[in-house]
Amino acid sequence: MMRIPFADTIQTLTSILIRNGFAPERAAACALLFAETTRDGVLTHGVARFPRFVATIRNGSVDPAAEPVRLTGFGALERWDGSKGPGNLNATAMMNRVIELSRAHGVGCVALRNTNHWMRGGTYGWQAAGAGFIGICWTNTMPNLPPWGGVERAIGNNPLVMGVPRKSGAVVLDMAMSQFSYGAIEKYRRNGELLPVDGGFDIAGNLTRNPAEIEESWRPLPAGLWKGSGLSIVLDVMAATLSLGNATHAISRDFLHETSLSQMFIAINPAALGGTEEAERIADEVVASVHACAPADAAKPVRYPGEETLRKREENARLGLPVDESLWQEILAL
Amino acid sequence: MMRIPFADTIQTLTSILIRNGFAPERAAACALLFAETTRDGVLTHGVARFPRFVATIRNGSVDPAAEPVRLTGFGALERWDGSKGPGNLNATAMMNRVIELSRAHGVGCVALRNTNHWMRGGTYGWQAAGAGFIGICWTNTMPNLPPWGGVERAIGNNPLVMGVPRKSGAVVLDMAMSQFSYGAIEKYRRNGELLPVDGGFDIAGNLTRNPAEIEESWRPLPAGLWKGSGLSIVLDVMAATLSLGNATHAISRDFLHETSLSQMFIAINPAALGGTEEAERIADEVVASVHACAPADAAKPVRYPGEETLRKREENARLGLPVDESLWQEILAL
């Protein structure tokens, strides 16, 4: 693992994106999102995802010049088409759009179809909360998870993101509907470790903590078992019916062609109702009550969603982004 | 278990509510919600909850005559005070209000404070979907669940509800943030059964399927472990900061004084964007894709959220509501 300065990372990725059809400003904005994700400690969806992202530009899944188009709207509710543009730029634009709608109407909602993988979902929760807004958004994905009671991958892991502003640290949840991602399962296997809790079924249908057995069965667990399975389905049907876009079952299972996704964005403008100082006090009290909870392991205090991100953000901004040397060589050769 | 006709149940509960300070129309509306919950198969939150509900009227936690009051609003966003009125009537009124707001603005959002237990959360998802609207709502609760990594009950099980309209059966999720409720755990113990999967920790901190050990430790699992724990916290902070109401830590842990809760209601008007027929086709295709998934047990086909409710609704409407004889005697004596 090497450390690359934040600014150098952005510069390198920006140049590559420009060579691959991005206008300079859009290249810089897109590169920034990749670098910020690694800086925030979500290594799976940051710089490490960049080579695959470039591959999806080159194979035509992602159109670097395409921008989202407003199809129709009524008051604070709109339907947009992502035009197969870059998923992270599209999602940033749509979160900005619902923030704008919520400035005018108190709340705003956009259903987006025909977009691409948004990389780290938490990005858009931080975006809303950082601007002083409540943000709620989710995406569907290819079928990558068996529903509860099923043995085939028929639902998506459909990440759900919620962000709430707070001066001393926003509360931001970024939750995929699988208990462990395939990437996490692979990592445990490579390290020769068992999962800390059951993470899926073996081919005989028994629950297991053995990552290799889950990779063999392709049956990881939904988060919360029947609960996350149901949540995945309702998020999918909501995003697809409101955007008139693809539902999970209609999306390609090939990583390089997982395109034309459907997403939802909601923003709420708390300042429109006043009471900002009281709301701040209430949020601080919730955080304090979480911190006051006696931990199972004295070395691991209980944390609120987003807290760990702030710590890693500071650390990686100071030390440079942690990047595998082989990955960095691969990126330099793009 | 006896069977009481739906109409008789409503009549009995209505009379009791009138004797306990409800105006006749509100008594009938409130009784209907209890009866519908049992009819829909959610026995824990229907007629079985009625004696406790009456006790909270008699001890002053619930004011039968109080109605929610609009505190402030901006466009499609409003803050209301529940005035400690009956939780199910308040929640019905607030879902109606956001439906109204979404008719005018495409989307509507209400933050409600100072309300009471809304009984079955799914009620308000069915309400929205039945009217042709997308509904999203959640409530906080008393601290009844240890957060992930903690050993004390410091977060709520904060049910989250999402409903999407579909002509041949709405998709409705009603998901509390505990994997098993205390009521479910108690039922397994009384039946001398283990839970089907790990449901909590024993006092030594080991995961267990033994219901008695979880009752002893008071450490049931959050649904999705760290995921449901985080979701509970963000739902709480969002509802409390936007309503300027109580967060979970500020709510009494005594069932009979679990009052002044905070809730959120969001409705989206899909018809405002057109494409209703295409949306219907998309929803049907999602349902078909779920049904097409090969099940682990051939006798248990994979279901979408809300599907089982429709089956039970039909069965119990036909046969009468299933009610314990001792419970019914207790109700008749109220």
C-alpha cells in the first residue's frame, strides 16, 4: 500500500478522463469524487474502481459527454433521464436538483432512469448534509443477491443512503442490502479468515461464516434476512415505476454492462421550518446518547453512522490516499 | 383461538372507546384500524394491543379528543404537533395530509412530534398505496434495542414503512429495526422452540438462537446487525430534528408511558408524472421476477413484501378475526 497525495490523485485521474472523452471540468469533478471516496476510507468504491469505470467508458456503457435530461415534472417532483452519462456526475447533478427543488418547495424528489453506477452512494448523503439539507437516495443494481427464501440472484443489493446535517459531523448512512459485499467476502477469503458472523449459505443450504463456501453457492445473506430482502424489492419497484426505467431483473449481470439503472433522490430543507439551533441540539443529544451506550468491547466505543468516515477523511487527507501499488501502476497505464 | 366477525369486533371496540372519551366517529375510525390490523394477520399490533391502548388512555398518555395541529410549513413541507392524540388516528391524518400535499406539489412531507404509538406501521403504507400514492413513513420508539457494538438498549426499533401502489396488490414493507421483536422471542420460548436464526446475544456475549437467553441479556440483534443499527439512528435523528420532537433517548421505557414520539411521513404522487400504465407493467414485472426465483424450499415460494398480507386479509375477512378467548374476555370487561 502506497500513499498518494489527494491533489496528485485528482490530477492523474483527471488527465485520464480527458483522454477518454471527458470535457476538462467534468473530468475534474468526476476525478474528485473518486479521490474523495478513497480519502473517506471507502476503498472499494474509490480509486480502486477507476480502471473498471474507464473500461465502461471504452465499451460504450458510459457516455462521458452525456448529461441528464428532465423528462417531465410537477411541482417538487420530476422525472429525469440519465442519458447513460457517468453515474457519479449524474447522481451529483440530481442531488443538486432536489436540493434546488427543496429550496423552492421545502422538499424535492427526482426519479432518474437510464443512469450508471453511482460508485459510493454515501457521496450524495454527504453532499446534501454538507449543504444543510436532509438527503435520501437509493439506486437499484443488477440482480446480485438471492431474495430471502430463494437460491438464485434475483434482487439487487440496492444501496440506500440517508444524510442529516449536523455542524460537528453529519449523520450519514450508506447501506447496501447485502450483509457482506462480494468484495468483502473475497477479502476475508484472501486473508484466510472466517466472517465475523454468518454471511451466507453453503451449497447444502446451511448458514456459514466460510467465505469460500459463500462464493461457491453465490448465496450471500440479505442484511436483516427477510427484512433487507423486502427492502431491496420495494426500493427497486419504487425507483423503476416512478422513473419508468429498468427494474433490477432487466439489468445486465455483466459488471461491464451493468447500465441503465434507476435511482431516487429526495431532499428536505430543514431551514425552511426554522428551529435550526434546536435541531442542532437534538442531533447532538442523539450522538451523545449513542456514545454513552456501554460497549461490548471497551476498545470499541459505539459509533453513529458517518462517524468513522470523518476520522478516516482526516487521516487520509493528512497522510495521502492509501492505494495498492499494482493498482496505481494499472491506472498510470490507462 | 376463537373467530370474531370483523363487524362485531369493530362494534365492540368502538363502544369501549366511546366509554373512554372518544367522539363516536373517531372511536369507529380507531376501532377499524385495530380490527384491520388483526384481519391483515399482524396479530401483535391489532386487537391484542387494545387493552394496553385503553390503559394508556386511562393513565393520560393518550388524549382521545386531541387532534394534530399544524405548527409551521413551507410549500410541501410541514411540521405538526400530535397533541398526544391517539397514535393511529394521528398517523392516518398525517398520511392523508402528505397525500394532499403531494396532490398539490407532486411530493409532500410532514414531520410530526408529540404523538403516540401508531400501532401497525404498515397501515399507513397500505393507506397511501390504496389511494394510488407512494408512501414512506417511520416512527421512533423508546430505547428498546442495543446498537451494534453496545450492550444497553439505547436505540429504538424504529419501524420503517414503504408502500407502492399496484392494481393487483400493492408492494408494502413494514420493517422494524430489530431482527425479532420481544413478542416474537417470547412466543418461541413459550412454544419451546429455538429461533430459526441467531436472534441476539446471551449474557456472555455469544450469539444465540435460544429465546430465553436473549430475554435474559436484553440484547436482541438489530436487523442487519451494524446496518439496521445505523438505519435506526439516522431515522431517529431525522424525525426528531425535523419535528423538533423527542429523539429515542428522551422517550420513557415504560410501555404505558411511551409517549411523545416523533414520526415522518412522505407521499409521492406518481400520477402527476403520467405513465401510469407503464408503471403498472413495470411493477407487475418486478413481482413476476420475484416469483420466478427458484425457492430453497419448494413448498415456500419467494414472496414480495405485502403479498402474505393479502392472503391473510382474505382469509380472516372470510372466517372472522382470530382472537384468543382470554383476550376477548379481557376486552369485553374493559
